Amino acid sequence: MATLLELRRQTLQIFEAGIAAANPSDAVKRYLKANDDQLEILLDDGSTRTGHWSKIHLIAFGKAACAMTAAAQQIIPAPLLSATPIAVTNYENVTSIIGVDVIGAGHPLPDNAGLMASKQIIDQISHTQKDELVLVLVSGGGSALIPYPANGISLQEKIATTDLLLACGATINEINCVRKHLSQLKGGGLARLALPADVHALILSDVLGDDLSAVASGPTVPDNSTYADAVTLLKMKGIWDKIPVNVQSYLDQGRLGKRPETPKPNDDVFIKAANTLIGSNAISVTAMLKTAQKLGYETQLYSGHLCGEAREEAEKLAVYAKKINKPLALLAGGETTVTLHGDGLGGRNQEMALAFALAAGQHGLTGQWVFLSGGTDGRDGPTDAAGGLVDPNTLTRMITTGCDAIALLANNDSYHALKNSQDLLDTGATGTNVADLQVLLIHPNLGQNPF
């Protein structure tokens, strides 16, 4: 019979398999080939794209930017590379690459370093010619990393708006709807600025359902949302009157047709632009399923699109788990949200892990179990942890340290609760990002062996 210590090790092993499946370097190498000193790009349908380009401009942004750039640099024939490739990533993932300008910038809230990086990208792509290619390597986090506000909007105003959206529990698609209309690069803006060159993006998706227009706010992808959608969303979330007056005015002008819309699917901008999906949350979930099976578990996909409030989804999972009557690996992928009610520290994965531990106790989940919820990027919210890893003894460990788990959850302070019980999931920055993964290993009614 496996001990809780062994279950925790197995849970980590399954989670790590999901991260490995999203390895950005391997993904790039699967889709880029060099043939006769020309670059060939594999498309989603299995065909290839090659334009006999005279120059290739390499631009990358997102949490996997460094790994993706290093892989692409190895493949692209050196004489074709024009200027210095640019890779913009969050500070934790900065890795020096010979011959590449690697820039660290703020995430999840944009900062001035990201603004300067955006200006550098725009300066390079604005000088491209007809027979050239702008190869864009996109990964999760890119939206915050390359902030280039629309004319008349300051970076601080955009940060304030983003901060309010994050705090109100807006989904990634809702946040991106607003960000696209306050930016010159997002929502197809990069493809428009790169004209007359060809554009191709290799995209590592951190968005459920793999809507490419949502990954990094879709800088090379048509945008179906409008200024009117952004205004409606902000009012529906109750934050319209809280956002900067200048942002209100800008969006209202756009809604009235006084500002240019983001390029739509029928726009000529996209005649020369294409995109290839090279990695996703679904691929990582599949890898976890296979690993759990190799460990001898019967597996079940609980959800491939887990969303909603983290603490509510945690309770639903605990209730569901109580009905399980055999050893099982229950797996999920997704991206929950957190509506802030307090001023504590944590992220959606830590909140889900803490809420699951509490719900398991409240609903009488018996047997041995271990639950993990983690971000594939290794960073959950504004913390140094990837998420949480809890078991039946988690609450006891919290009580021993004088920790009130219920009060800390109410204050959105899951980080300190899990730190006290030594249940923080600490992977360090992983260099990739395909949203979140959840693992529940459960052995019903087998007792709770301490470790």
C-alpha cells in the first residue's frame, strides 16, 4: 500500500510529465526545418510554408521566449537572419543567448522594461520589406510582456486597467478583449505593423480551447472583439467607473467609430500572415494521463477545460472525489479565476489547493489522497510558488503552526497557509506556459498513513 509520501512523489511525477510535454524547444524543432538554405515551416494541416525569403526577422515574447528563440536560432540558416533577434520574457525566465537581445520585463503587470522592448520590436518590424519574413515565437504571458499602449494612453493607465481586471476575476479572454483595444501590437496589430513582409507565428498556447487570438492577446491573429465589447465588459464587471478617465474616453471614442478598430478576419493584413499551434494545455494533460497509466493507475479526465472560481471548483472536485470507490488518478487542465475579497498573498492554484484541503475535510473525504494544482510556468500569481500540493494531513499541519486555514482563505492568503503546512509547490520558473494542471491521486478507504 502506497504511503502519502509515495503518493506525493507520484503526483509530482505526473505533473512534471505535463510540463515536459510543453517543452518549448522541442516544440519549435518539430515545426521548423531548414532545406537548401531556406526555412520551411510546418502548418497545422501537415503542409509546409516556404517563401524563399531573403531575410528573416526573429521576434519572441512570452515565458518560453528564450527556449523557443534558442531552438529557432539553431535551425534558421545564419545568412538569413536579419539584425539581432529579440526575445522578451519575464524576469525569472531570462537566459542569456549568444547573438540574441534577451530582455526581461514585468508580468503579470506590465512595466517600463516591457514598453522599451515593445518599441524595439516595432522599430525592427517597421523596416521590413516585401520578400522578408517576420517569424514570431509566441507563448503565454506575452500580452503583459510587450505593452505598447494606443496613442493617448499611458503605460500607467494601462497597468491600472489591467490590475482592476485581474482583481475582479475576469477571464483571460475578457482581459484580452480590453487589452487588445488599448494596444498597438495586440489583436493583430503586430501583423499590421510588419507589412509588407510575410508574417508567421509559432504559438505555444496557454489558453483553453487554443483560441489563438487569445494567446498573448493575438498579435498576429484577427480580432473578432470590438470597442463596444470592451466597454460592455468593463461595465458588467463593475469597474468601468474605476478605470482611468482617459481609458474610458479612448474606448468610448472607439465605440463611436472615432478610433481605428483592430483588424478583423477579412482584413488584407492577414493575406500574408499565418499561425501554427505547436503546444497546448491539452497536449500536457494527455502526457499526464499516459504517465499516470505507466504508474499503474486507472485514469479519468475530470476536465480538459477547468474554469470558474478556484475555491468553488475545488469544492466541486472534493464532492466528486467522495463518490470514487477505487484507486484512481483524476486529472484536469484549465485556468480558474480568483475574485479578491482580501489582501493576502497567493494565486489561483494555491487558492484551489487550500480550498480543496478544506472542502475535503468538510465533506468527509476519506482514504489516502493527494491533490496538486499548479501553473505550468512555475509561477502562481505574484508569488515564488507554482501552486499547492495537499493531502489529508495538510489541515493538521496548519493547526500545529497556529494557522487558521478558513480565515486565510477568506483573506485570499493561500500562500502563507500552504507555506505553514509545507505544501507549496515549488518548481522554479519552467520556461514554458500552457495554463494550469491538476492531479488528484486517490485511494479510497485505505487509511491515512502519516509520513
